[in-house]
Amino acid sequence: MSERGVSVRYRAVVFVVAFLAGVRAADAGSPKKGPIQVFILAGQSNMEGQAVVDLDGKNYNDGKGTLNDLMRRPDQSERYKHLRDRQGRWTVREDVWVRYQPEGQKLQAGPLTVGFTVYGDKHHFGPELQFGHVLGDHCAEQVLLIKTAWGGKSLYRDFRPPSSGGEVGPYYTKILKEVREALANLATDFPDYDGSGYVLAGFVWYQGWNDGVDPRTAVPEYEQNLVNFIKDVRKDLNAPNLPFVVGELTGPWVEAPGAWTTLRKAQANAAARPEFRGNAAFVATRDFVRKPEESPNPGHGHHEFGNAETYFLVGDALGKKMVTLMSAQSDRKTH
């Protein structure tokens, strides 16, 4: 064969190999088979998602602490590289779905990427982003994140569980309503759903601000209210051993004495109750809070300054703890 013929043949082989590699890369993000592993992400405004993706300028501290900023840093870029595809676009993960119904807004449902927040844009994200990547990597089946969160809500009143007595919190009821609606509308919200059923795989609770600012009433009750909340949610969802992860209240007050310290201890104590051994856990997040001057929203301490690193690390820690709890269980039921 001539030298030219060998060259043409070589280029053809290279093209086929590259094409097949591209096909495999594209298929890697396709929806998975088997019963959907369903995770409920509940809480208040920090669970809604306040991390800034790419906003810049004077109003966002010249973009300090955004996701774009982090990915430009040589010492940080490796950690976040899975969040962009080869074309530099934000990764869209087809094997992890998200369903989020912001109050009074259009339903958000689709594959995992940035933007599933109360703002309804692609400029923000919450703990669901990295949580979804962790669970998507772990689960052999399709993953669904049902995000159910509202800003400015307390466990003492708004999320008050039935077992705590008094009036049941309207947002406790809304959590259950949204979860049931999501499970009843899988085929409508996600056209690639294959009808293989679902498994309630885990519940994440990331909340606490409104109880912390009400020290005379909410704080003394928080531990018992959270214990009741865990038990009641499991009962109402018919999932008696549902893995339950509690994310620590964070913010600029992490080292402050008084009510905030008491509330964080209550969160940890509730998850550590003997009756929850092996199926509930507390995740400390205070070390993930960054300085306001290094963040896009320096005046928003209650929203962790909008710092993308904080929200990424929170989602990562919550996800890894959930994997630990799931690995200890073998009796999850398919519906």
C-alpha cells in the first residue's frame, strides 16, 4: 500500500475511534434504568439556593466568590471541572433529575444543572447541584431530587410537625403535598421516565435561621420539634427508616454564643437520638462559610454571602453523608 493510502486509512481509524469515544461520552449522561432513587431536599432560603454562578460588577463585589471565579483559580479548578462540559457550558446531567416548585412561580423540572432556584435563572444554585453529582455518581439507577423549600420559615411554626401539638405548620403540609405530586407526575414531568417505579431513598433538612432569631420560643423546642419532624415525615411518607441528613445552620454567627450555638447543638442532638441510630446523621458545615469580602453578596450573611464555594461544599458534604446512610440499608421498598 502506498504511503498516501496508509495515511488515509490511519486518519479513518482515528476518526472512528474519536467518534465512538464521543458516543460513549454522550451516552454517559443518559437517563439510567431501574427504580428512581428519590431524595427530598427541604428547608428554607439557603436550600432555595443563593449561591452566585457568574454575576459580576459592583453589585456582586466584582464577582468574588462566584462559581466562575472559583473555576478560574488554578488551585480550585480541578475540584469543579465536572461542572462544565467540553464546550465550556454548564454540565447538564441527564441521569439526575430535579423538580422544584417555587412558590407562586412556574414549575422547574429537568436534568441537573445550575439554575434550580427561586430566582428562575441560570445565575444561581443551591446545595442540590453538588449533592446531585455525588448521588448520581453513587447510584446505579436514575436519581430524582425533589426540592421543597421556602424562605423565612421556622420549624417552630411554619414546618411544625403534627406530633409537636398545636396547629400543624402549613409548610409541613406543603412538603408532603409537593412530594406526592412529584411522585404522581413522574411521566409528565420527565418524559424519559421508563415506568420502573421509585424508591424513597433519602431526606435532607437544611434550615434554622428563623428559629435562631426566636430564642424565647423556637430555640428551646427545636430539638424535640426536629425529632418529631423526622418521625412524622417518615410516617406520612410510609418510609419508616428513610435516611435523614440534617445540615448544620451556617452563617456569620457560627462562632457566636447564645441562641445560635444552642440551636446548632439541638440539630446535632436530634440526629444523634438512639432511635435514629444508623438512619439519621448531622453534618457540620460551619467551616464552609467564607469571609464576606471574598463573596459576591457581602451583606447577606443569612444567605452565606452567596458564596459558591460554601454551597458547593455543603452539597458535597450532605451528599457524602447520605451515601453513608444508604450503604447501611438493605430494605428500601420500590413503589
